Amino acid sequence: MSVLVDRDTRILVQGITGHQGTVHARNMKAFGANVVAGATPGKGGQQVEGVPVFDSVAQAVKATGANATCLFVPAPFARDAFLEAVDAGIQLAVIVTEHIPFHDMLTMYHYGRSKGARIIGPNCPGIASPGKTKVGIIPNVVFHPGRVGVISRSGTLTYEIVNGIKERGLGQSTCLGLGGDPVVGTSFVDALPWFQDDPETDLVVLVGEIGGTAEEDAAEYIGRKFHKPVIAYVAGRSAPPGKRMGHAGAIIARGKGTADSKLHALEAAGAHVAKFPYEIPALVEQYLPKRSAP
Amino acid sequence: MSVLVDRDTRILVQGITGHQGTVHARNMKAFGANVVAGATPGKGGQQVEGVPVFDSVAQAVKATGANATCLFVPAPFARDAFLEAVDAGIQLAVIVTEHIPFHDMLTMYHYGRSKGARIIGPNCPGIASPGKTKVGIIPNVVFHPGRVGVISRSGTLTYEIVNGIKERGLGQSTCLGLGGDPVVGTSFVDALPWFQDDPETDLVVLVGEIGGTAEEDAAEYIGRKFHKPVIAYVAGRSAPPGKRMGHAGAIIARGKGTADSKLHALEAAGAHVAKFPYEIPALVEQYLPKRSAP
Amino acid sequence: MVKLAEWRGKEIFRRYGIDLPRGAVVRSPAEVAGALTGAGVPFPCVVKAQVLAGGRGKGGAVRFATNLAEAEDATRAILAMEFKGEKVREVLLEEKLAIARELYLSIALDRSQRLPVVMASAQGGVEIESVEESAIARVSVDPFPGLIGYEKRRLLAALAVSGAVARSVDGLLDQVWKVFVQEDAELVEINPLAIVGDRVVALDAKVIIEDDASFRHPEYADIRDDRTPLEEIAREKEIAFVQLDGNIGVIANGAGLTMATLDVLAEFGGRPGVFLDLGGTDDPRKVTEAFHLMAQAKPAAVFLNIFGGVTRCDTVARGLVDAMQQVPANERFPLVARIRGNNEAEGVAILQKAGVTSLPDLKESVQAVIAAAGGPA
Amino acid sequence: MVKLAEWRGKEIFRRYGIDLPRGAVVRSPAEVAGALTGAGVPFPCVVKAQVLAGGRGKGGAVRFATNLAEAEDATRAILAMEFKGEKVREVLLEEKLAIARELYLSIALDRSQRLPVVMASAQGGVEIESVEESAIARVSVDPFPGLIGYEKRRLLAALAVSGAVARSVDGLLDQVWKVFVQEDAELVEINPLAIVGDRVVALDAKVIIEDDASFRHPEYADIRDDRTPLEEIAREKEIAFVQLDGNIGVIANGAGLTMATLDVLAEFGGRPGVFLDLGGTDDPRKVTEAFHLMAQAKPAAVFLNIFGGVTRCDTVARGLVDAMQQVPANERFPLVARIRGNNEAEGVAILQKAGVTSLPDLKESVQAVIAAAGGPA
């Protein structure tokens, strides 16, 4: 199995009857993903892209054995939709929805954790494993199966980087978009062990951003426990400081959170740092362990 | 190890500086229990009954390795005291305090459960294993080591019954008082499997009360999974109905909750039912499996 | 357990934004005219006795009035009632609404699951016990995160509401949930919950506040409508007290032992009257107070059944002897004791000296007290 | 992110029962006399500019008055100020209290732990960044069950309070926690928090409400004190918009790509001015609107960097061409595009036809736009 998901992951799409839900259910299916059900309250009995729609997640799980969900539910309803999925026994949720209040995410994260459910996102592109499956919205065209793992806090920038790797003639094992919100269900530190344990991944590209301390935390982990090559890039080096958070935010970080802090930490931990996104593919080629052809 | 606790259980007494806390810390020590610490905010540095007192549970745990707590904290502060113990890593709490609002107990139970912490009580006498240890307030004098397990929702009535067993020349393995509050951390159904698995218990005395469906739930479990003899008694057969709960309470039960319902369920499950508490010792003697002397 | 009268429950509902009929409480017919005008209650109106017992409709404790004179007459008549033993002190006057349907809604505690449970039925306006199981939806709610979307949708489906009415009920569910949690309620029940146009209106309110949470709710401290005077004194002294209709008083310690004593007493033909549970106390003063309470209930005989575990038998015996000496001669009653456990010998000796026999056997002592009270029923 | 001015923060605090100095807001010197009387503010009083920037004390935006004339003069002077680029519209007049000690208290989000964190320091009244780490207590709080006893005791210890003052702070902690949760705050900060006798009084209030929670808080919808007019338009159109001080405009999609573009631009000596992030949109109208916004900011040159993933390149190109045609000739600016990904060939062809070159390479296209804007800085 690749990281977190595989061919037999049975995907539920919450909010499948909306525009985004419909488009991406179609794209997931085109990627080869096993989309088994949709759920929208009041729309049970319909079909969207050949997928049966249910009124509740419990009904969808019972009828189809869905074991992962992809949420396109509008922000005001996302919290309850996720909690419904957890109560129905679903253990993996990719939350594409943006603008979910972080207070809602705190509830979602801690409730989910107490029930053993994992969140990817919110406001994230999701997870894709070329040749296997995709839960989320990462464009199908950028992929090529291979042995490079990608973990990123960005959306479009990730597509650009993944595409660059493909254009270099290399491919990806699993690409995981964590989302850039203040509270994310999965951080670099959560995800790195999965890639460490994944026999299909030989190298990891880590795409960070300024703000928070997720990259510093990742560096700490990489230095101690991660044994595959890491190529790291951090966006926002030249961004003006303090445009987002007030004083209290600043002191939580206390000198962390800047691009410099992140890059130094990653470099010190042994990661190969790219200064610009277009440098990544060459670094990947340079550090990707050579294998004899299978 | 006996059920839940043993000689090496390291007991913290929260509220040790109060009258009840002091008296029962002394009694526990007299029973042979390993009382290692007390905790009362603002009283750190004192000694009570030779036991060091700490300001916080975290300090007590760090200094003494306490791994179970016994709470004598007044009801308005019991919730927070328990949560403090859980956050300090304690996994077993005997809550003696009575009159804790059940809304607080809901928080305590579900928070504790999410962190793997077990509650006995509240408003309960606790747990005692003669010759080993005691966490709670069950009187020392009623015990004699033996092979009878006792699980009870009552307090004084339990002492009377345990004493009766002792006067018959028999002894107890572990005696567990669950407390009779609307929300208890441990029910018969939670406790029965421990006695099932306990090699030191040959027979279980189950002491129930009217109200709720804990005895019916226990009967259901006993019928399916419990393989040791059970002597059951349910107090309140002649109590006037409806003195406590309104309509909604009544319909949760729907015909359950009466002594008749409980006794029938227990009898149907194979338990030997005592009509009066003074019949219990003879029934215990009758059904206790005979062993060759060790 | 603080059972609130309908009007008090509705006062709470109003604070949480729950939709209610316009209404006002009066304590005399003279207040009716002003109250109706002040609250803007039109005719016809409903006049309801504010008592805790159920079945007011059938019992004549709910009337209708089409003009002021009728409203005053109905108020006068209801204030003169004693409803199922309860004196009517307040009357609630409310507008009569055009009801499309009557629903049932409540939140209580499910002890087995240790979760609050919301119950809803499309069959409201009748006693919920008479509604068949399959017509009642039950939704258990995790206190964290509280009542959420899909749970509410299950309830809305059970209530068979849709569109604007469903939106009203959805809002109401949030409000009722808040009442249950924030007011430390044991029970919040709305029956009937009426559909009136697009509104959902609480026609009745049954709210029970948990006694143990009273430290958070001083506002309910002086509501004790459902206690007898003796029960009220017992409550203040933290002695569990139950009044039944027999003639034998029982003082015991612990709820289980108290109930077991009652069972044995009933088995041998005794009729239990007042019941006192001392709890786990050590305090001789409490024994004395319990004895005084007992004396006021004028039992034919009293049985004291104490197992001294945490409590010491000698302390209890001393408190008892003290109390006996304070009871005037003309109020004395026969006393049978059974006092066992911790410091038993000392306790028995103290009683003996005061002329009270303590029998060790429960069956025998019960038979003795029944005989002292005049024999089995 | 809705930053509230001090007086608005204090209005919220008042609703939650937090102890505040008596005070009133005025918008002209003429209102001062009435406001002081109405709020019962005695002399001497404090006159404070209601601006969002910090450092008001040092910057002359906080003054003191010992009589009405002085209060009016101070109000007039402050209303005439422009403080760190912000026009002063409101002035808060408050009683001057006898302060024993100044403390610091705040609640914010700890992203790494995914928990709110309460911070407290006995060293209040100065910028918290200047307080050494060891003098600040940090307590992470689980949203279920919320701030609890032992956590509060740790904070009280850090604030070095005891007795009656500690009891006041204990109550305050519950109130501030409720503000943070119930108002969907990103930050609640009280600095200084003053000890005045046994009271603890919030002398300042810094409250930031989370934008994403605005659907729960319509009451904050029209508070936008901290946005420029262009930022306000961008917000309404859901386009992320940042104004810097350079001369090159950038339109990109996605925060990461936008920041990466900025990094490359800066590396080659470009000075970024306005920054627009289209997000994950597919909508050509949004491209058009972004272009209009950009035109209003009058950049020397504009760089459009789009990776079409979910977005289609041809749709973006069409929106762009439409928008260009609507800009008057005298407002036109040089445009460099890099448009890649989904339907790239079609997009490039559409741009080509309209006279815009799309370069595939990020470095080359950045260098081209810098040249168009007049060369590196």
C-alpha cells in the first residue's frame, strides 16, 4: 500500500452534488480512484457521475463500505459534515473546503483524534498516488508514477513542482497536500513517518511556507529520525513580516516562523534546500537513489 | 495482579488535607495500601499521615510515580481535580466525592475515556483487595482474603454483605463499589470481564439497586460471556416507583429499571438470586467452587 | 432535583430565545386584567394551573376564556383547587394559538450510554409513555462537540417537518440543547411542541434542574415547590428523606441498606412510613437531627438499622441516646435498633444502658419493630 | 482578520463581565462633556486615540486631563492626528485608576499543538516581545473541557497574585476564555491588566476576530478599520490582496505560488507592489476583476503567473484579454505573462493573439517584467 490510501480505498464525496464536488468526483474517477458514494442531505437517491448519492454518511457507509471521505461541503457546514463522517466510522477525511474557522477545526481535530480519525487539510489539495488513487483535487495531468514523495503546505505551487518533476522524466510515489490553514489535521511531522515507512518512496520533496513552526518541527524530526534524502523549499522568503498575525502569534514563534529560520533548521537537519521552485527537479534528480531497473 | 489494583499500585490522595482525606489515607495505609502522595492546591510541602503533600498532581506524579488517585475533593471542584489527574497521566481514579453534578461526570467520563483513564465512582466506596491494597473507603474490618469477588452499586449495604461473607468463614478476592450515581465511570458490564479474567476470583456477588438498566445490561453480559457463578441481589424491590425520575427517565427504561425486571433478567442469565441480603452468605457457600487446599 | 413549574420553565426558555405563546402569571383574579394587557394576550386565552403534577387538562386545571370575565372566573376557580394534593398558587394565562400539529421533544440522560439523549416524536400532546416505541426517535449526543447537523436531521425526519418549519425546529433544537447543558438540567421536555404557521412554539415546559448542580445555580435555591416541610428541613440538613404512607419509621445509613431494610420490612408485613438515610456520616449531631425529624413525623414505631463501616457504632449510639432524651414524653415512640460493624460492642452497650435493645439479626429486628408498631398489616 | 479597536474590544469585554475602567467614546471635542458625565468618568482622566497600531503611549496618542478643558483639548489634538498612517476617528475617555501592578494576559492559537494557549506574565504594560521567555507562563488548553482549575492556578502563580486579587483573576480567566471561544477570536490580549485594590481591570483590549467565522458573527461585518479601500474591494471579491511599496504588480493563483513568485522577483532586483492571489478559481470574471483592481493600483508593470491545475489556462487567458480591453489607453501598463499547466497551449495562443507573450520559464519571465518596469532596483 502507498501512503494512507491505495487502489482499494473506497471514497465517499461529501457535497458531491455541488459544482466542485461533481467536477472532482469525475476527476478522481478519471485518475482511477474508487469513488463509491456521495452524500448530500436531502439529495439521497440521485446519481452524480455514476456515483450513488445518500442523505447521510451512515447510509453511504452501510451501502457501499466507504472508508475515506473527501469534503467539498461549504465552510459553515464542514465541521458537522466531518463529525458525521467520524461518527459513521470513517477514519480518513480529506477536507478541500477553505475558510473553515479554526475554532471549528480545533473541535474537528481533537474529536477526530479521540475517535482515531485522520484529517488531511482543510483548504488542501489532498492526496494522490499515481497509478493508484487520488482523494482531493490535485490535477491529474501533473503526475507520473515514480519514487518521489511530495509533502506540501501549498496548492498551486505543489502542482507546479510536481509537474516540474514529471517534466524531468521522474515520477511520484505519493503526493500529499497538507493545506496552509492555521490548524491542519496533518502536519509534516505527522506525515514524514508514513513516507519513511513507505517502500515505494525513495526521496521526499518538502514544500513549506512562512508562518507557524511546522517546518522547524519537521526539521527536528528529519534530523533525528528520517533516513531518506529530503529536498526542501520554503516559499515567502521575501514576504513582509507581520502581515498576518499580531503580537501573541509572534511570540508563540519567538524567532521561528520566518523563512530563514525554517531554511536553516532544514539545512542543519540534512535536507537539501532549493532557493527557488525551479531548482527542485534538478536536486531531486541529483539525490534520488539510483536503482537497478526492476 | 488482582482486579485493577495490586500491592504496587501507587496511590495519590487528592484532598488529603481535608478531614475525610486524612482519615481514609490513614485507613488505606493501615490496610497495607501504598499511599505515596497527597495533593491539595496551596498545601504543598506538608505531610499528612506521613505522606508528602503536593500543590499539583503533576508534581506529585513526578516526585512519587503515583499511578492511581483517590478523590475526596468537594463536589464543585471534583471535575477539575479529576481532569488534572488525567492530564498528569494518571489512568485510574477512585472518586469518593458525592453530589458531583452528572453534567460534570459526563465531561469527566468522556474526557477520561479519550485519554485512556478509568473512573470508579463517583460517590462510591472504591476498591479493595484484602491482603493487597485498597483505594477508597471500604472499612478495613469487613475483609478477609479469599476467592469471592464483589461488585456493588451500594455502599453500606456492601459492607454488610462483605462482612456477612467474612462471618461465614469465607473471604474476598476484590471488592469493587461502583457508586449509585446516574453517571458512573465503571458499570457492572465494564467490571465483569475483569473478574472473569481474574484467576483469584471463583465466584462473583453482584449487588444492584433499582433505577437505570445497569443490572439488565449485566444480565445480558452474564448470559453471553460470564462463566463463573454469580450470586445477585437487587435492593429496592418494595420502593415506591417514580420517586426520582420524570417521564423521560421512565421511557429510557421502558419497563426496565424495576427490581422485578432486574431480578428476572439476572435469573434468566443464570445468576443465583438472593431475595434478602442475609441470604447471600449461604448462597456464596453453596455455589463457591470447591478447591483442594493449596 | 428541582422540578420547575411550567411558567418558570418558560422563563428559562424565553432567555434562550425559544418561541412561546404570549402569556403572564397571576396569583389572584384581580391581577388578570392587568396581566393580559401587559403581556398583550388576546382572547380567546388559556388559563392553566401552575402545578407540578401531570394530567392537568383532564383534571380541569386547564380552562379557556373568551373574555375578561371568563378569564377572571377561571383563574378564581383554579386558584381554589387542590390538584393531586398540590395547592395551586399561580395561574398562567396564555394566548390560544392556531395549532397545525402537536409534537414531542425532550432531552434527558441515558445512564447506560452516559450520554444525553434527545427524544422526538411526531405524536405530541399525549403522554409519551403511551406512544409506541417505533414512533419515537432517540439521538444520543456527545457532550463534546454537542448536538450537530446530522443528529438534528434525524430528529427533523422523526418530527416529519420540512421547509420553513424544519428551519424553525432546527434552531429550537440548538436552544433546547443549550438549556439542558447550561442550566444543568436533568430533563427538558416540551409536550406539546406546536406547529403554528412556520413557527414552532413551546406550549408546555417541563424542566428539572439537578440538585447537585445548585452551587452553579443560586437562582434556583428558593424553588422548592415540590417538597413537604419535613422534606425541606431534611434537605437543609443533608439527610435523604422519603415520606410514604405507612406507620413505621426507618433510619438507616446508605441508600442500598435503606432500600434493603424497606424490602425486608415489606416482606414481613410492615408498612414503612418515613425513611431517613443518614448517608456516610460520622456526625452524632446528624443522628440527633434525624431523630428529631422522625419524631415530627409521628411514627408508630421506629427501626434504626446502622452498619458502621466508615461510621462508628458508638458515635451513632451516643447521638441516638442524646436525641431520645430530648423528645418530650408524650411524643415518644417504641424503638428497635440493629447496630453492627465498626465499634459494635461499644455501641450496643451504650444503647443497652439507655434501655434500647440492639438485635444483631436483620430478620428478627424487623419482626420486632413490626410487632411494636401493632403487628403486620 | 477583523482587528477591533480598543473601545470595541472593551464593549465585548463588558458583555462578558470583565472589569473595566469607566469610560466613553467620542468623535468630536463637543461630545466630551456629555460623555464624561454620562459614563461617570471623574478627573483626572485618560484620553486615548482609537487606532490599531501599537505604541500609542510613546507616540503621543494617549494623554491625560485634569479638567474638562484639558480633556476637550486633548481630544481635539488627538482627533487631528494621523497615527502611523491611520486617521484617528474615535477617542476613548477613561477614568485614571490607582494602579498597584500591571500584568499581561492573552489567548491565542498555538498552531503546532492545535490548541489555544493562554499566556500570562507579571511583567505587563510593556511589549510582550521585550519580556524574557522565562517570565511568561504558557498554558495550552483543550477545547473540551476548556480552561480548568489547575491550569488557572499555574497562570495565577505566574502572575504572582494571591488572596482576593487571585480570586478576581480566576474569574477573569473564565471570562477571557469565553470571549476567545464564543467570539471566534484569533487573539484576545489585555496589556496592561491592572491590579487596582482587589480588582483586576482591563486597561487595554486587543481583540482580533477570525474572518472565516464571520458567518457566525454578522455583528462584525461592517468593521473594517484596518483595510485600505482597494483591500476592501478585494475582500468583497474574495481575492487575496496585499499592498507593498514596490512598483511591480503580481497576479498569481495560490498563496504558495504567489509567495514563490515574490521570492524570485526580489532575487532579481524587482520591487513588488500590489499582490493579487486569485486562489483556486476557474472564473474568468474574477480574473477580470483582479485586473481592474491591479489597474487602480497603477503599477509600472504587471506579471501574471498562473499554474493551471484546477484552473484552466484558456479560461484565465480569456478573462485577461477581456479585462485588458476595458482598461483606458492612458492607464495601460506593460504586461508579462507566464501561463502553464491545464490547457496551456490554448491559453498561450489566446494571449499571443492579444499581443501578450507568455514565457514558460519563471526566471526569464521575472527578468522580463523587471526590465519592463524600468530595470532592477
